[in-house]
Amino acid sequence: MLPDPLHPAVVHFPIAIAVLLPFALALAAGAILERALGEALERPIHEQEENAERLVLGFGASFALTAAGLLRGGRSSSARHGRGARHPARPRPAGEAPPTP
């Protein structure tokens, strides 16, 4: 029995198979390699896990330093005291004195 609208079955189904087939083949090849190599793959994976743990610790330290800096003040001293650079197209208005240090 043919589907009522023939277009989805003839066009979309083969496109879906063409998109999903490489993923299925990659999974099958990975399973075959894992079964064939087994223990030889375990050592590099263990090393990668250790490197990943170091990376996470580094990100955590970076986050902690950034959070501490933001909680301490949040802005630099030049921004707090109005010593930021002026845009050259917008000169200081007449009569405005430069900020005192």
C-alpha cells in the first residue's frame, strides 16, 4: 500500500536516511574498534580524564578570581574617579574643569 501523499515518502525519507546513516556507521565502527582494541584504548582515555580534571580546576580558579575582583569593586579606579579617556570628537565643554587627581 502506497502512502497517500507520496512526496514525503519519496523525498524526505531518503534524505533522513542519508543524514542519519553516517552517524549510525560511526557508532558501529566505534563499537567494533572498542571491542578489538579494548585495553589499549583505556590508558589514553585515563590520561584525558586527568587533563580534563585539571582544566576544570583551572576554570574554577579563574572564575573565583574574576568573582572576587567584581565583588571587591567592580570597576577600575580610573572609572570611579572619572578619569576615563574622552572621545576625540567630543571635546570637554567650555568651562568644565579637568578632573583633579
